[in-house]
Amino acid sequence: MIYIVGLLAVIFLAMAAVVVSRMAAVVRNVGGTEDGDDSSYTGISNKINGAMFMVFLILGGIAATWSFMHSTQYFLPEASSPHGRRTDELFWISMAIVTFSAVLTNVILFYFSYRYQARKGYKAAYYPENHKLELIWTVVPAVVMAVMVFTGWRAWRDIMSEAPQGAQEIEIVGKQFNWIVRYPGVDDNKLGNYNYKLTDNNNEVGIDYSDEKAFDDFTSTTEMHIPVGKPIALKIRARDVLHSVFIPHMRVKMDAVPGMPTRFWFTADKTTEQMKNELNNQDFTYEIACTEVCGRGHFSMRVRLIVEDEDSWKKWCAEQKPLLTSFPEYASRIPANLKAKAAKYLPADAAAPSDSTTASTQQGGAAASVSLR
Ligand SMILES: [Cu+2]
């Protein structure tokens, strides 16, 4: 360790010595050319350096323009949600301001270096200060920055606020390596409670059947269907490691963190069908991806997003089977006082249990509630 520190000290000392000697050379030149020989910096190499500034400016400008045009193919697709269009607008306004300032300052910087290069007989004017100029270049950027920050903050506040009343709740849970989408069901349209300790191979999101709101909940791992024009309140969770919900067309991007539920609300205002026609591409589909590298199968965490009008969305929901219907064994976790309410989701034999199954399910219910604590 001590050797490394020593070595670093020597390197820094050497670097300092080089800098000091360079400074001394500059001071010598500045001090010693009052009316003496200035050919050392008005020679041919000075002219070449000056010309190179212009070459660099022009080639650099062409390269930057080409790079921008070339990368448009990687830009996000056109937004299909109002907040997406709003963030895009902010992005492009910021981009325009930044590009304008960068082009202006760099053109001046490079052109002046060329135009006002040292010439024999010319002497640079000493121009130590100009308060008016300083005021302008301080106040103008400050005002522009303040406006940008304020409009950005307002957009952020609106987008990240609580979902509006009447928003459709949908849960999305990330796991290695797929998303599980849970819907609140057609009867109560409310997501039931969950508990991660209840997670198993069939109940992948740990639905807690001691909560009656959970009885009609159903899940999907391949598709998320949402109604067009209605705010969607996404409730986001992760089961194992960090994932991130990304819906590029909706400009939705939010981390899914184990143990820390997150959320994001958005409104889709173009159906999948509309997009197919607009893009003249019958294979078009919105998609949800994972943008947090979460392991080997990260690339395959894809869910198709189907945006449809509310009627066909409701129809689709009604066609889905509640998880409880597919796996009636979870009926054992339903408290005795709620059994009657769950009956309609269970096959006939599970709905009208004999005395012995009632006893066992009650035991099961007790066991489940113990495991909750
Ligand atoms: Cu992931």
C-alpha cells in the first residue's frame, strides 16, 4: 500500500513539474514579445493550426449531423399516451435549446480561433471585464434553465401523481423470467390482498384467499389487455430480483423492486387495431419488456399489450378464469365465513363440501393464517 502511495506521489510530482515548466514557457513568451520577435507563433504551424480549427468545425458538424440522422432509427416509437407525448415534447424542447447553444458557442469558439489567430504586427486587445455582458450571459441561461426545470417538474408531478379516481387497477409482478399480470376480476373489480409467503407454482403472485376481493382475480403471463382511453393504475412488484416495467409506446418505465411495491399510471389513447392501420402493419403489437438486466432470461421477459375498446376488454375479462376456479384447492385457505361467497368460483363438488372436507379446509385456513403472521 505504502509503495502505491509513494508511486502515486512521484507520478503527481512529475506531472506537477511538467505543468509548472509549461507555465514558465508561456510566461516567458507573453512577457518577452513586447516588440521583439513574434515569428515563433506567427509561422506556418500557427496558420495550419488555425485552418485545422475550421476543418474540425466543418467535419465535426457533418459528423454530428450524420450521427443524429443515423440514430433516428433507434428513437422511441411515437407515443400512444398523452403523458408520453408531453414528455416527448419536453425532451425535444430541451434538445432544441441545448443544440442551439452548443452550435452557437462552438461555431464562435472554432471560428474565432481561426479568424483571430496571431498575425505579425497585430496585438490582442486587453479586455478584462464587461459587467453588462456578464449579466446577460448569467441571467439568460438562468432564466432558461429555471423555465425548463419548472415545466419539467410540473410534468413530473402530473405523471407521478396518484392515479385519478376510477382508474383501472392492474398488477404486474416480475420474476425470473417472466411477468405475471393480475386483474381484479369482473365481479368486484378490486385486487385482492397478497402475501409473498403464499406464493407457489400455481399461485404465482401470492394471492391471499382470506380476502374476498381476491376470489375473482385472474392472471396472465403472456398478454396484458387494457381498455383504451381509461387511466390504468399499474401496481408493480417483483418476486426475486430487480426488474423494470417498460412499455415504450406508453413511455412507462418503472422499477419492480422486491419488497417495495411501486406504481405508475398511464392512459393509452390508441388501440392496437388503430396502430396496425396507422403503421400499415398487421403484425404490430404493443409490448411490455424488462429493462433491468435481471439474469440469463432477461431478454425473454416480454408481454404483449393489447389495447382495445372498453367493451371488448370487458368481454375478454369475462372469458378469463379466476385463479380460484383453475385451482380449487386454494379454497382451503378461505375463512369459513366467506366460503359461501367463494362458492360461485368453485366447481360444484368443491362448493358443497362434505363435513370432512369442511373440517380439513378449516384447518387449512387456520394454517394459512398462522403462516401470515
Ligand atoms: Cu427482468
